[in-house]
Amino acid sequence: MLGYIGRRVLLAIFTVWAISALAFAIIQLPPGDYVTSYIAQMAAMGSVVTDEEAQNLRIQYGLGQPIYVQYGKWVKLIAQGNFGMSMEWRRPVTEVIGERLSLTVVVSVAALFLTWVLALPIGIYSAVRQYSAGDYAATFVGFIGLAVPNFLLALVLLYLGFSLFNANIGGLFSTEFQDAPWSAARGWDLLKHLPVPALILGLAGTAQQIRIMRANLLDELRKPYVVTARSKGLSEMRVILKYPVRVALNPFASTIGYTLPYIVSGSIIVSIVLGLPTVGPLLLKALIAQDMFLAGTIVLLLGVMTVIGTLISDIVLVWIDPRIRLEDT
Amino acid sequence: MDDNSEGGFAPLPTVDRQTLLSVRNLKTYFAQDEGTVKAVDGVSFDVSRRRTLGIVGESGCGKSVTARSILRIVDRPGRIIDGEIQFRRPTNGAGGRVVDLAKLEPNGREMRAIRGAEIALIFQEPMSSFSPVHSVGNQIIEAIRLHQPVGRQDARAKAIEMLRRVGVSSPEARVDQLAHQLSGGLRQRAMIAMALSCKPTLLIADEPTTALDVTTQTQILALMRQLQQEDGMAIMLITHDLGVIAEMATDVAVMYLGRVVEQAPVDAIFHDPKHPYTRALLRSIPRIRARTRERLTPIAGAVPHPYDRPRGCPFHPRCPEFMAGRCDQQEPSLRPVAEQHTVSCFLYE
Amino acid sequence: MAGPDVAVDPARAPVRGPSFVAAAEEQRVFVASQWQLMWWRFRKHKVAVASGGVVIGFYLAVLGADFLAYADPNASEAQRSLMPPQPVHWFDGGKFRPHVYALKGARDPQTFKRVYRADPSQKIPLRLLAEGFEYRFLGVIPMTRHVIGVAAGLDASKTIFLLGTDVQGRDLWSRLMYGTRISLTIGLFGVTASLVLGVVLGGLSGFYGGITDTLIQRVIEILRSIPTIPLWMGLAAALPRDWSILQVYFAITIIISLLGWTELARVVRGRFLAMREEDFVVSARLVGCSQMRTIFVHMVPSFMSHIIAATTLALPAMIISETSLSFLGLGLRPPAISWGVLLQQAQNVQTVAISPWLMLPAVPVIIAVMAFNFLGDGLRDAADPYGR
């Protein structure tokens, strides 16, 4: 078991490293270096960067030195919590991102949670009552969920809300709580706004998970141990929930790792359409304005967040699957 | 196209006190898009107390479906469409109460009280007949607690005791292991322990030793005989292996294409087989005391496709005694030819 | 004569109705080629067959986009801004004579929006195979005929607007046809690039195993645990602004194909691993086939069908990626026309509320994605001809 977790942690570290390299590449991609554009930006704003300041910045970021040195310096700065300056906002990146990152986490986790809560019972039902009307209905909704890109779904729901109820279903907070400090009332307001984005984000994943659960369970239902359990005289409900569902839960649980990146990815576009105060709209703005430190940081933080989520799900899997727990003991 | 009403069966000797299970004209069909598979098509046989009925036949002849029909755990789309499964339930003192399992609700209370407690099942595939994520003990304890009013600790003690009885060494440790940590032989022992944990009156063993190597097979069969002597249950042993039959069975029913073609005590089957199929089956296996260079004769032809059962006697396309105009037109029924010996063949009508 | 030997050989057996037919049927299955078996299985999957038809229809539209369009997709005109879809009247005086009414635009003095009023006195008959703007059919044959149009002397782009117009007054139907061409080919090229990556890396991984396998598997695992959209957004945003449509087109194709190869590699590797142990591969090696021959003559043909199925299933993701990126303004940029570019106009909910037809380009996206999914599912099931 320790070996398994060790391997997972190692892989997570490698992944974070790969993400940081990619984020750094994104920062480096546009022509010109950071300090030059910073000076130009400041000049455009009417303030002057002294030569000394500029020199300090160059040393800090290792400009003019080989690319790996620059990367190392950048990583070092990040380790100290310095993510650089946002050109667009002329404020430190961390300040600009503010609570948006945690709201991204909240939205993603809500979507993931919804995915599970919906997919598990529906998947079980679909498999146990294969070819029933309910199974066909679930399959159909599942196909819609897979076929409609989530940003289109967001768009359609937004339009329907707007034209039918004259209501804005976007956003995460009511106007009065938009910039209010955290309070119980604000939290409640957030909870009330959460279901729509969570459903939109989670639908594709739910559809996929229903298919996975259904297929796995159908496989398991044919296995002899189900006959064994049945031949003991257990009730059908007990047979199915205790045995095949339990076994089918493992591959189901292991896909959570692949669902999370998918949801985080989707949250970017959906947030842009629905105007959610997550990092999504910020990333788009930063990319269009070539505000690369902000963009790179967002890519980095999203990636790291996803890796942590995946790692947690892997460890949960160990707890669920005794076969892994007993591995190399 | 098959007219079953004319075939039917002749009544066997009346159900006496010694008969535990009496199956009459059982039909279990699987309705599929491509056609109906008549997996069990009018099976009749009896199992007596404390005896072992061997059911023998080629693969696909409906042996396993018969077993599952008795337990009422046939997978969909399979369905019992006709017949009786008279089972004598043990009651305190008196000779017991006879119920027709075919009439019970498959998942109803009474059927579930019988399943596992009075009729237990062990089968092939020792690899996958235990759940891969639950300990062996967990699954045995579950069976015990389901049918007996005992607490968790007592049930665990019983499970360990049962494992010891079936010859599992250090059962206290094994009880918490997962099935895949046990060898094939041990797993089958654990399976037997689970099946017998509630002292059933009938044990259905569906190819219990097919997946095991010969040495282990011998051990498992010896174990089953020993436990039968101790607990006094009847065994319904399903196999395609005539060697296993010779070793274990007291009575034999020979099945072909969803029918019983011959039922008799084991000696009669081996020494005085009546049905051409039984004879062909016996000719196809080697004998220890055979003359050297004696030829084994395979049975001509192949088992017909299940969608396409031949008209008349199901065996007639492969039968060396085929009588044109009779065997391919009418269906024979089980008739007594000697004491406790019934055959379904026109040669004896 | 009716001895047992008669029954032994089904070919010589007396005709006994269904049993003989069944035997013949079985015989047919035994001698059928793998592709024939696949086709028989695929044919049973009605939804997949229908989806196959839809997919073929889509690609015919790709080939004949200019023929199906009736107006120059880039002909803009402020006077025609945001026209709603125009109803077609099929009968005129009891006779089948499809026509539309001429539209008159005026600015509402209160809201300053342009409103359009149909003029029933001015009927514009629709013609099949009418003359229209010049184009080259399939890129070579110069033509002026279009599937529908108006009588000679009238300009289709000024008179018919079956699906309405966008803000710049360009005809949505015609733009949709051109958008289909770009969106579906970008998916096709993207999936081809993914396929090459996936087959090479998956093949290496599955055939050699060991260190190579571990390495490639880890790379795949890492790629799959990164949220891709922000990354691709970053890459796409870094494309130089002054690139031509063609350059951007290929850059976007490459970016989205980097997204799709992992799944294909997984399928190929799985097949290779399963097949390495198959008797026919082992025997091919034992009789001395070279490694190349073993791979390309014995192994690849037997999992070709799986690859085709996996490729079909990978296409929807490509289409959605392109649409998403272009929708955000990071993918293809006008004047290129793709489904995503068209949907960009629907980004603002206020605009959509007033002109809901701007959301119409979502319809082909959804239909295409569904059709590819169903087709892929059907192919995947059929790819295993001996399966359940």
C-alpha cells in the first residue's frame, strides 16, 4: 500500500513539474521579455521605471541567462509566494487572483460531487434494469450530456432563463453579496447559486460516469460470485449493493482522477459564459491582453490544484479497494 | 415446431418419504432475439435423502440451468415456463412439508429461506465464485447470520469451525483473507464450508472439481463424501466426467439437450446402460481394465445448435439405432425398464 | 440408407427445414472475412447505421459547401444586419411554387433597432440550381450554379435569408455551410495527427513493453491529469496575430491533436499487449517472420477495426475543442469561418435574447458530435466480430 501511495505521490510531483514547465513556456511564448514589456507598460501609464529598478528585475528573473536558469529563478520566486506582476492590472498576480481560485475549487468540487451523486444511482439502476424505459431514458440523457459541449449548454440555459423567466442564472452571488466580505449570508447565497453551474459542468462527466458504472456493473453482474451471493438466500437488493456494486465502484472511483481535470477545464469556458467570478474569465482576459504572468500563474495553479485533487482521489481509492491495500505487503 | 405435449413423461414411482427433491417435466426457456433457447425442456428426476444423484451430459445439455432453476436463480431472460420442483422442507419431527419451488416467487421470503439454508450450491470457477473485495470469512459469516439467529462473534466462531472441518489449515488466519490469496483447492474448500455452514439437506454441486487438478480433485471429492456421511445431506452432483460419477454417485441421470434420457442406480448405468446415448457416452471414455489397443469411439456428429432442436427424439440425428419414421417423428418419454431404471427411447417401448 | 453416417455430415443430411438453413448460415459465418463479419454486426446497430448516414451527409456538405450556399459568406451589408430567419411560402395560388417575401428594413424610431417587415406583394420565387456567385466546385471546376437561388437578375445575398443574418448582415445559412467545411476538416486533420502520434507511441509502448512502455505510460498519465483547456488556451493565445488563416488553421489543428492522442495510444497499446500473446502472432514469429512483417502483416490488420472505431470516437472531442477555442476568440479568427467562429456572435446573452437565431450553429455541432459518438460506438461493437 505504501508503495502504491509512494508511486502516486511521485507521479504527482512529476506532473506538477511538467505543469510548471508548460506554464513557464506560456509565459515565455510571446515575443519580448517581461522587463521590457513592463517598462513599456509603465511608460504608457506615464510612470518611469528607473534603470536600477529595471536592472534589479532583470537579475531577479535571470533575464539574459540560459532558459533553465530563468526557469529556476522563476520557480524560486514562486516558492517564496511571488508570482510576479500582472501587466493588465498593475498589481501582484496573487492579489488579482484573490478569492477567484478558491471559488474555482468550490465550483469544481460541487460539480464533481454532483457527478457522483447523480451517476452512481442512475448507473446502478441502468445496469440492473437493463433495457428498461428508465435505462433508455438515462442513456438518452447521457448522450445529450456527452454531445452538447458544456459552454453551449450554459449558453442555452442562460438564454432560456433570460427569455422565459427574465432571470440571470449566471454568477455565483447576488448583487448585494458580490464584493461583500465573507459571512454566513454570503455563503448561503453562494450555495443557492451553485447548482446551475455545477449541473452544467457536471453533466458531461455524469453522462460518462453513468456509462462507466453501467458497463462495469453489467460485467460484474455476470460474475459467479453474484450467483454465490444469490444462492445464499440474500435479498436481491443486498446481493447487488454488497457485491457487484462494491466491485464496480473501484474502476468508477479510479476515473475520478480523469474527471477532475475535465471539470476544471470545462469550468474555464463555462465561467466565461456564465460570468462566474472564478479564474476562468480572468485567464481569458489575461491571454487576450498577453498578460502572461497572470495567465501562466493561473495555468500553474489550476494544474497543481487538479493534481492535488487527483492525488486525494487515488488515496481514497486505496481505502475503497482492499486489493491495493494488500499490494506488496 | 416441437410439440412437447405429446412427448411428456410417464409418472415415476410415487414420491415417497425418502424422496427429497422431485423434478417433473421442468422447462426453462431463454427467449432471445434470435429465437428461444430451450435450455431445459422437460427434465424429470428424483433425489433421495442421503444419496448422491449424478447428473451427467455434454456441455450445453442444460445441467447447470437445471441446478439454477431449482434454486430459482436463472439469469434473465431465462424463465421456468412449465413443470414442478417438489422439495421436502424439513420440519420438526414430522416427515416434512412438500413445496413446489417452481411456484414460489424467486426472490420471495420462502424461496430465500430455502436458498442457502436448505439447498446450497457450490460450483466451478473457484477463481471468481468469491467476491474479490470481501474476505472469505465475511462471506461465510454473512451466510450463517442470514439463516441462523446468532451474533457476529458466534457466527465468526462457526465460520472458523466450518473452515477447520473442510480441512483449511490455520482457519483463524484464513478467515480474514481475500479469496485470491487462497489456492484453487483451498478456495473450493472454503466454498464448501460456506455452502454447508447452514447444514442444508441438499447440496447442489455444479462441476465442483472441473477446474482443479487431479490430486486436488480427489481430495475435494473425498471431503464431500466425508461431510455427506457426517451431515447426512443429499448431493446433486453435476458433471461431464463419468469418472467423478463412478466415484461419487449412487444414482445417475443422463441428460441430453435439455432432457433426461435415462435415470438409474449407478451400477445399472455402468453395467447395463439402456439408452443409445448412455452407451455411446460410456464407449467414449477409456477404461482401466480395457484390452490394450481398444479403440475409443467418439459419439458421431455434434450437439445440435440450441435454436434448432431436432424434431422427434433429440438424439436421433446422432443415434446408431435410428429408426426412420419413428424417432424423427415422435418423442419418446421416460418409461421404467427395470426397478428404479427409466429410459426415454423407442427401443424399449 | 438412413444410417448414422447421414447425420454426421450436415452437408449431406436430408433437408430438414430450419436445421439445414441454420447449417448453411453457420457455414456462411465460417467463411466470411473479418470485414464482412464486422459489416453484418454493424448493420444490426440501427442507430449507428443512421449516424453513419448523417456523417456521410456532413462530409458531402464539406465537399459541396459552395454549392449548398447561395450567398457569398463574406458579403456584408449594414442594411441587412440581424435579419431574422425568413419563412418560405410553399404554395402560390394553389400551385406548388416556393417563394419568399421581400423584406424591407427600417430603423425603429424609439429603440433605434432595425426592424424588418415582409412585403407580401413582392414575391421572390426560389429556384433550384440557380445561377449565383462564382466558385470552383471541389476546388477545380468553375461553376455558378447553386442548389437554390433566385431568378437571374436578382442577387441571392440581397433577397433570401433562410436562417437570418448576423450583425454584419451576412447570410447565416451560407456561412454555416462554409463553417461546416472548416470545422469538420479541422477535426479530420486533427484526428489524423493524433492517430499518427497515438499509433506510434501506443505501438512502441505495447510492442516493446518494459522501460519504453513505462515511460510512455507515465507521460500519458501526466498529460491526462492536467486540465487541458487552460493549456491550449495559453498556446493558442500565443499564436502570432499576423498569421494567415491557413497558418492559424494548421496551428490550431496541431494544438487540438495534442489533446486527442493519449486515448488512441491507450487503445493501440491495449491491442498490442493483448495480441502479443495471441497464437497467430507467436506462430508468425516462430516461422521466422521479421518484426516489421509480424507487426504490419499480422498484427495491424487484426486491430485496424479497433483503431477506426477509436478514431471515430476521438473526432467529437476535436470538433468540440475547435468550437470552444474559436468561441473564446482564441482559435480561428474571422475572416475564417467555423462553427466556433459563428457561435462567437452568440457570446453575449443580450444579443442572443434579441436574435436567438445566432445560436443556430450549435445545432450542427450537437448533431455531428452525437452522430460520431453513435457511429463510433457501433463500429467499436462491430470491431469485435466474435464478441458477444
